[in-house]
Amino acid sequence: METVIITMKNPPALYLEADNVSPDAFAGKTAAQIAELHVHEGNVTSTFGKYFDVSGHAGATAADTKIIVKGDVKKVKYLGFKMSAGELVVEGSTDQYAGAWMTGGKMLVKGNADAFAGTAMKGGELTIEGNAGNYLGAAYRGDWRGMSGGRILVKGNAGSDIGMYMLGGEMIINGNADVHVCTHAEGGKVIIKGNAKSKVGGQMVDGTIYVFGSIDTMMPGFKPAGEIELEVDGVKAKFAHYIGDMGERHKKKKGQIVYANLYKKI
Amino acid sequence: MSEYIIKNGHVFDPVQGIKGDKKDIAIKDGKIVDKVGSGAKVIDATGKTVMAGAVEIHAHIAGPKVNMGRIYRPEDKLFTCTPTKGMERMGGGNSIPTTFKTGYEYAKMGYTTAMEAAMPPLFSRHVHEEIRDTPIIDEGAFPVFGNNWFVMEYLKNKEIENTAAYIAWLIRVTKGYAVKVVNPGGTEAWAWGLNCLSVNDPVPYFDITPAEIITGLIEANEYLGLPHSLHIHPNNLGNPGCYETTLDTLKLAEGFKAKNKFGREQVMHLTHSQFHSYGGTNWGDFESKAKEVTDYVNSHKNITIDTGNVTLDETTTMTADGPFEHHLTGLNNLKWANIDVELETGSGVVPYIYSPNISVCAIQWAIGLEIPLMMKDPMRCYITTDHPNAGPFTRYPRVIKWLMSAKAREAQVNAFKHKDKVLSQTSIGSLDREISLYELAQMTRAGPAKSLGLASMCGGLKPGMDADVAVYNFNPDKPVANPDDIELAFSRCAHVFKSGVEVVTNGEIVSNGHKRTLWVNVKVKDNPQVMRDINEKFLKYYSMTQANYEALGHHFVPNPYTLEVDATQV
Amino acid sequence: MATINVNLISGRSIQQGVAIEGGKEKPAYRTAAGIIELDISDFKKLGAWKNTNVRVTSDHGSVVVKAIETTQGPHPGLAFIPMGPWANSIIDPNTYSTGMPTFKGVPVKVDVAMNEPVLLGIELVQKLCGVK
Amino acid sequence: MTKTITDVICPFCGTLCDDLEVVVSDDGKQLLEVYNACVIGTEKFLHSQSKDRVTRPRLHQPDGTWKEISYDEAAEYTAQMLAKAKKPLMYGWSSTNCEAQSVGNEIAEITRACCDNTAAVCHGTTLIAVQDIGLPSCTLGEIKNRADRIIFWGCNPAHAHPRHMSRYSIFPRGFFTGKGQMSRKMIVVDPRVTDTAKMADVHLQVEQGKDYELLNALRVAFRSEWLPDFVAGIPKEKIREAADMMKSGRFGIIFFGMGVTQSLGKNHNIDEAIAVTKDLNEYTKFSIMPMRGHYNVTGSGEVFAWQFGFPYSVDLTRGFARYNPGDTSSIDLLVRGEVDAMFTIGSDPGAHFPISAVRQFAHLPSVCIDPHLTPTSGVSKLHVPVAFNGVETGGNCYRMDNVPIDCRKVVEPPEGMLTDEQFLIKVRDRVRQLKGAA
């Protein structure tokens, strides 16, 4: 696997849209060619080289291309946009849309990632070692097709509206999550190791949420369904089981109504 | 205005019976003429196909429900928005394009006239603002009458003359074009959460049936002698077995003759017939009844139809058939918008995905093609997708490919997941007819123009007619190597002229033209009773005043083209 | 005199509506919107007379308004400031990435500030923005 | 001699009353009396006559004073600011007509700006919810003629839409509602005992910020499923009672306002309220409608939608339209420090944005187009006073139920004053030159 290292040298006055920073866009290109790719600061389009130093060169395909992003990219959006293979490592924190619409490959953000990370993710792995912003792994506005595959791991806390319209895949939050988890979800699995606030699983049709910590306010649409011994992400424990959203429509499988499940560690 | 001569093209013009002969088309001062001076700009159409600008008889392209579709479907635009380009404004939207994109896409495909199929009268000012912002193409809009309180109250007592006077008033104040009926009585019933699924279901409270509304409106339409006939979306759309309601509806036209000065021969236009030609009792035994419907239409000259072809895309359904959209959201659980309109009508919007992997969708696709292939007279059957209901209008080139190439149809049938079901529930597999370019010109130009009462103005290339001309990169002398070449050729014109102005060159917009709004001004005898009734309804039941109801002012209809009708002597 | 903690909401009132149309540079605007409506029970806790100036402080700022008895109560524990610069000096700008700040449901503390003036609307915004 | 103009449209709130009568002097220069309007609407018409009105553009000087300049100089300043900016924000549009909005959109397209309307701080979250789940709705005449169940959720029409209840929702006698108020049941959901709540048959005094839970509980109650004893401070019996009252009507409507759009839950509160409405259509007929604030915020959304495809928070900086509140929405753009110029028209962000957002634009190049003196004009570099739309000029507007109504001009603006549209056309023509646009 070949490696490209891009280093921020001239941070933008406003914000930078770098939707070309993905193994797919870099594949088969030399450092010089990569420096010619477009980036956008507001309505001004310029080249990558104006903001970044580029060293190394990409592999022939996305799959054998690794990108390392160094320097201050806190005000850079769209890193890993639509990536399908290869690796992308962001050594610091980044702004919105990290790994948005990604379908494969591995993306690692060592700092924080702002809102809309992993939007409508279809596959691959997105790891955020710091905190994630709002709408992590959620659907784009108006779309009923949210995260459908892949895995998101957040080592810190996550914002609100994570997993909205989730259809599949897995999301693990080691810290706490803000309001609204898996709203409208029809599948997938979300594990919150810390605390959840409120409005957890609202309008959920199908799918599963595990909460290890506390939930400030339960949705009235989630009905107690006893206790159960489970092993979740390597942790064996007793969980209070709730089914819901009892106010929402649900599919039937073999004549049985299928509810969404919420498990809260006791 | 500049002069043009389009040389050596293969001309297809049903109006003059020209079937592909090499012929020059001369343009001067916005009209087709016999000859032009030597200074005329020469367009070389050698090896190309030349037709009149195409005429869209039924599409939902402007107004409240279309814009509701735009407002509530950002995902329909995701990654598809296009930048400003020369004189082209920004565009966006797959199934519900912005107004600018709508005008440009029609023009690039050679369409120069289009009809908005359902205008809620209360919202006419909105419809006209969008029409104003849709460049190039001439547009008209059909106000809906089938659930209108005035109409139902007059027709309950068989008051044809009052109905006619009211229609004349409403078409004038809304700057409308024709009498549209959608699910007669059913949408009023929907205001109470109910519906009328047959022509004999009584309308709640109003003590009238859909059948009485339909026949009464045909009579009133012919009493006035409007350019277009009653334009109907019958009851019971989209349900298995609905073809029986469709036949019951068509039979209501029996005995009526067209009375008008515009050369129109039909008294009823059945729209998106595909949605009304279903057999079976449920989605399992769902089957085509295209033969039953087309047999009836073939043997009854006073009816025209359009197809409503399913294009197998993700799209957005929208109709004044409020109860149908509620039914649909129950089937696919996708977002549902509904707009009931006081005293007049209603509408609903729901996204829909016509998946080639779902047998019902594949059968709908087949029915949409069976109908034009089974229709004997192409002058009475017009190609539509009921945009955006069965698919976006931007798919016309693909529909044309399927109609002109049995090979293309076969390839699609083979690609279906439930191929066998499609073949057993329809007769698409046994239809080897291929629509000729001449028939295509009938189905997309001369036919719809005649049905709309515009035969003397557009849809043909006869000297004296508007110079709406489309030149396609399609050589009729050469055998079609690959059906996809047909789709490609009809997607982007080499040249398009609108009223004598070159608006498209090599598939690119070169002028925003002089877009016109077509409307019908009908004069009737003074009718104080109807005027009193109107006044009373506004005082008591409307939520706005009568004085603010009319679409007046330059910003609503900046460039009108008025068809004058005098019904005072009837 | 005590400090009380209440849940603040901002919103429309007809007096505020009339005042914005009458001119936001005028004292009438301050009279209509430079106020906080408190439940009578919260007045007791605060240990203040009606119609005294108070300082309202949240995590997002601090502003002086006149405390009046609620006209649309009872709503113990809840306080209301008509929408406008006074409320917006202290409401929560968090949009949760929806574009909409949290104009309603902001924890605030209220202290009596008898001798501090309630600024005029335009004056207040200019001061908080450091603009003359 | 005086003239009386009838069927005048009130340019204040989304109720867009169109039955006002205005008495003007014979020469049409003075507005003397206003009939049928609410107290706010009346004030709006009369204020246009105030003697201390600013009638010429003014540049803010460093010492805090203002220097009067001509409209041409103001247009030049505005065009230069927009043309130079990398990411200008063109905000407002809700108190002007659709014609001006269209010209504004052309300017935004040429300068590749972000454009947004006051839905950003009003019903923006409603639009997000509608995009997620739809909107079963109707025109206001349907309510008047048919509705027998009226729910006001987190809105207070007695204060914010003063004539709403008398014209459309509670008192009028319609075609199927001959007994007027007697034929209707009224439910109000509000954490305060508002003047609207005082009129209700049932008032659910919801715990502030728990609307989402209460709406969810109603849906559970419709299905007669298990409920906890209390939800959002309301006992379950009372919730089931309210649910039955909704189901038992023939035609119901939920009107909602800032109480749900601005509280915790935001778009989800509306989303669940729409789900409630959708559920109720399984039992009877139900609709839902946002109580839109500014008289033409709805029109701005309509024009944005048919021209760009999105109803608000539209980002044109890349040369094509994009939309995603949280990224492209005014408050986030300002608080995050994403924009470098601020253009305001037909609204007052200085008064109605959180102060942290106002601070941001107070230190940017900024232009404020507004007939009034406002906190926004007070912190802007250039203030351009214009004629009052709906009073001194006409133009199309959209009511809260999306019904378009063409406003009327009733009186002449002060000598030499331009309308929004006239000024914007000057700016548009200049930015065309500066940007070399077609």
C-alpha cells in the first residue's frame, strides 16, 4: 500500500471544502497531480497545493492507497467523502461530513469530527477517537435511507440525532450520546457505553439500541418487556428490555409483529 | 426577426402528410413560410430528422403540489444540481426539476409547448408565477372542476347553462386553458376521509354521482365550444380491476359530439390510461386490461387518450386525487403530503420507486407500452409519463426507444426479476409493432395539438403555423444499430426553434425565447344568478375575498396568448 | 433578597408585536419586550416587588429587564421574556445542527438589580456587539 | 375628500388577512384610517406615516454617526460588498414580496451567496420535519367550513395571529359548521396558561421541552397500548381522554408554532405531530398546519423552492444549489464563522438572532435593507430604507396555508423612496457587470 501525506500549510480564512481527499480521488496520482486537485473556500475554487503540502504518492487503486492528513484541519469539510476503499488517517480534529457517504475502506480521525460524519454510510469502518458531532451516521435531509452498513466507533461522546433512519450496520459510542438516538430507524445496532439523555428510539420501527449508562427520560412508546442476560460487545450483563415504539407502525414476520428493541444495563 | 432555412432534413409532418421526404423548412417572423430570402441563415439538416416542436398534453410541472414535492424532497436533488451556464440558470431535481430546469429539459428534447395538468383555482396565482419562471416553452394550465361545489350544485339540478357560465368565469379569472376532472366527487369525499370508487358512488352531502358530474361537464364544455375537451382522470385510479370503472367512464361520452371552431374532434380525453387499465382482484393476480380499454377507444372516435408510461425510476407521485395518495402512502410508508383546497379540490404527494424487481411495477411498465402499440390511430394516443407520476418527462427518449424498438422492449423484459409474470399478465411479449417516426410525430406533435385545439398553431410545419421546429441527430435512412442510439438522438436536439427563435443548438440552450402563457377567454351571456352565487360563496365560505382571487398583473401572466371563444350566441 | 433559578422561554406577545411595528428605537419597545414575566410564587422566592429590575443570567449571557407578574399563568418555575434583543442576550444558541437555536427551555438565574437600567433595544444590541 | 380602499391585504403575519379597509387622502399621499385590521396590523399601516421616518440610505461612520448617501451609491456599495465576498449571507426575505425575492435570487446566483429566510429561526425545523415525514394539510377555508376539532400546540394565536381564530379556526360559521364555535372542540397544549389556553375545552399544560414525549404518548393512546402513569407532567387518563376527543371528530386540525419548533426536540416535535395527524386519518379526517409568522415567509420558501429546489438555507457558493440545515443555515453559518459579508432584507436578525450570532455579523461588511430603524440597521455598515411592502407597494405574498394573495399599494411612499424590488434591480444590474454574468 502506497502512502500520501498531506499537511495543512495555509489554513483557510473561512472553511475549506476538500471533497477530493479520499483514496478514490488520489488513486493513481503523483504528489504533483494531487496538488492540482480542486478545493473550495466559499465561492473561490483553487488547488489543493495552495493550502496543503503533498508528499509521497498514491497507489494504483483506492484499495492500495493510504492518506495521512496532518496539521490543523479543524476547518476542513468533507474529508473521506464517498471513499470506497483504502485508508484515511486524520491526525487531528476535522469539521463536518467526515466519511460522509462512504461505502468502504477505513477512516480514522484521531481528534474530534463535527456534524454529519458518516452520513448515509453504506460500508467500511469509521473510527473517531475524540468526540463526534450531531447526525453521526444519519440520513441526508428528507431521505429515508440512512446508514445501511459498515461500522462506526466513537471513543468519546456523540452529539444528537445519531443513527437517524438507520437501516443496518453498527455504531458504538464509548462515551455519552445527546438527545435523539435512532429516530425512525428500521434496522441496525447502536451501543452507547455511557449515558443517553432523552428521546431515545423515538418513532423506531426496527433495530436495536443498547445503553450501558442512564437514560434521563424514557420514551412513553417503549414498553417494559422484562429483564435479560446478554453479552454485548464483550460485556456480559443483565439488561432491562423494552420494546417500541408502540406508537409507530411495525412490520410483521410470520404473523408476529416485529418491534424495535431497547436494552438498558441494570 | 431573423430568417432561417432548415435544408435537406428528413421531414415528418402529419399535418401535411410528409413522411420523411427531404424538404427545406423556411422560417420568417416567427412563422413557417414557403420561402425566405437569400439572406436567411442556413441550417444544414442533411441526414437528420425534422419535426415540429413536440406538444406535452399532460404533465405536473407548475403549482402548489409540484412545489410541495420540491420543498419536501431535498434528497431528489442530492448531487444533481447544475451550475449557472451562460444564460442557463441553476437547475436541480430528478423527478421534480426546478422551473428553469423544466423549461430547459423540455426544449433540449424538442418540446415547445406543455400543459400543466391540474391547477387548483384558488392557487392559480402560484401556478402562473411558476409558469412565468419556466423558460422557452409555451404553457397552459387546466383548472380542476370535478369536485367543485358550484359545479356539483348546478349539475345536481342539471343546470348546464349555469355550469357553463361558471366555467367561463373561472377559466377567465384563473387564466386557465381547459376543463380538468380528477376523481370526480372522490376528492370532495376525501375531505371527510372517504372516496368514490365507481361512477355511481354518491358524493357525500352533494347528492350527485361522478357519472352526473362527468356528463354534465362534457355538455357544458361543448356548450361553450372550448378548444380542448373534458380532460379526465377517472375514479378508482391505480387499483386492481380499475379498468371497469375506466370503461364505465368512457361510455359516458357516448352520444356526445364535439362542437368547436378549433378542429377538435373528441369530447373526452382520458389521461394516463396506463393507470386505468388494470385487471385482477389484488396485487397477486394483477394483470393488464390494455386490450379491453384500447378496443373501446379504437372503436369510439370521440375519445383521445395519453399513455402515462412507467419509466422504472425513483419518482414522486402527485395528483388532485387526494384519497389515492393516502392509499399509496399506506402501501409504501413513504412521506405523505396532502393539500385539501376549500370548495374546489385537493391533492396529495408521495415518493414512489418503480423497481424492475417488483412484478407490479414491471407489469405497469408493460401496460404503458401495450396501450400505444394497440392503438390503431396514433392521432388519438399521445405519449406521456404523467410526469412525474409514472416517471420524469426527461425519460421520453427512453419511452420512444421502447416504442420504436421491439428489441429494446425484449431486452427490458429479460432484465426483469419476474419476467415470467410480466409475460403471463400482459401481452407485451407478443406485440412486435414498432412505432414509425411518422407515427411518433402524430403521437407527440399533430395529435396532442389537435386534441388541445391548437392544430392551426402548432404540432405541424405547414406554412402559417408557429415556427416551432425540432431537428434530431437521427438518420431515418440508416438502420438502427443499437436501440440506445434512438434514446440518445431524442435526448438532445441538434436545433430547436421556438416561434422562430433558435433556442437550442447542439443540445445547448442559446436563448430563453419569448415564453407565452396560453389561456382561453370565453365570452358568455350575462348570468346574474351565477355572479350572485359566486359573490355569496366568497362572502360565506371562501377564506379570501373575491376581489383578490383573480390572477391579474404583469407578474402572473407577463406574456399571454389568448384563445378567444364566443359562446354568447349559443 | 434571593437568587432564583427558573426555566426561561421566549416568544411572541401582542404588546411586543405592536411595539416592533411602532418602532424598535422607541421606549415602547423596551416596555413591551424588556421584561421578564414571573409566576407569583417565584416572585415570593425572589423576595422582590413586582415591577423591579432584575438581572437574568444564563450560560450564554446576562441582561437586565423589568420583572412583572405573569399575565398568562400560573407557570411556577417557568419564566417568559418576549422575543427580542433582551431575551436573545441570554438564550441558548445551540441548534443541534438543525439551524434553530434553543429559544425556549434555557436554565437561568434571576437576581434583583434594582438600580441597574434596562437598555433600549438598539442600544442594548450595539453595546453587546461593541458597536457605537 | 378621502378615498376608501377595500380588500386590502395586511402585511404583518402569516394569516394574511385580505379584508382590510384603508382610508387615504384624495391625493393618495396620506393614510388616514385602517379598518378590520388587528391592533398590530393597524400599527403597521399607521407607522408608515410617522414623521421621523428615515427616507434615504445612510452609511455608518466610525464615530457612530450616519452619513446620508444616494440610492445609487448604496447600490454600488452593496454590489461591491457582495461581489468581493467569498461567502456572503443574504438573509431575510420574509417581509417583502415574491418579485423582490426573485431579483434577490438572481443576485445570490450571480454572487454565489448563501440565501436564507426567517424560517431559520421560526419554522425551519418544521420544514425539516416535512422533508422527513410529509404534511397532511389543507387551506384555511377547509377549517372554517368543516373542522370540529381544533388543536393549538405550542402556539398562541391570541397574541401572535390575532384574527386567526375569528377568521378561520374557532368562531366562523362555515358550510358544515353552522354553529361556529359551538360546533368545535378546542384543545390547547402549552406550558403556560396562555390567553389562547384560557379559551380551550381542554388545556394540556405540558412540561416545557417534553412535547415529543406527549405526542408519542398520544400515538400510543390511539392504539390503546400501555402508557406510563404520567407523560410530560400529564396523567395518562387525561392523555387518553384527549386522544379520544381527537379521534371522535369528523374533521380535525393541529395548528402549531414556536413552542414546538424552538424547544428541545425541534424538528422531531413536528415530525411526531405530523405522525399523530397521519395516524388520525385512519380513524377520521385530520390536517396539520404551521402558524407561519412573517406575512411572506411562506412565499420566500415557495420562490426558493421553484427556483433552487429548497425552501430555505440554500448555499449557492459552489455555483449550484445545496441544502443542509446545520451546515447551510444562517445561525450555524454565523456562529461557526463561515461567512464574510451580511446582507439583510425584510427581517431583523439583530433583534431575533442569539446575540452570539449578531456579534459575528456586526463586525463584517454588512448592508441592511429595512424601512424601519432596527437593531440590525443599528449594527450594519449601510442602512437602506425602502417603501413599506403591502402599504406603499404591492406584490405577491403567500399565506400560512400557501395560498398566494397579491398585496395592494394603498398610499404613495415618501418622495424619492425606492421599493425593495427597485433597489435590488439596481444591485443586480451592477453585480452582473462586476461578475461579467450573462
